[in-house]
Amino acid sequence: MAQTQYKIGDVVILKSGGPPMTVHNIGDYHATAPDPGLLCVWFDTNKKVEDVFHPNTVEIYDLNG
């Protein structure tokens, strides 16, 4: 299966569910997280949250429903 090519600004969601997240950066996070990694940001109420996810664990979020 081909891996989706994500770009900064894409809105993604974990395949297992969760909030929509914006891809903020794409890079080599192997020292602290998966390599390659997508640095994603989202809001939990009014608090900004960020974490790094492996590209195979997310999918593009359909903004149209």
C-alpha cells in the first residue's frame, strides 16, 4: 500500500479516532518520536496541544463531512 504524502497545513485524524489535527511540520523526530514524523497541532477546549505521529497512523480528515 502506498503511503499518503502529507503536506504542512493538511487536516488529519488518527485512524483510531480523535480530534482533527493540522500538520504543522514534517520531519525527522527519531530522537523523541517516530521517524518520519508529522508534528500535528489541535485544540483541547482552549488549550493548544501538539504531538508527533507516524504518517501511517493518520489519514486525511474530510472537512466536508
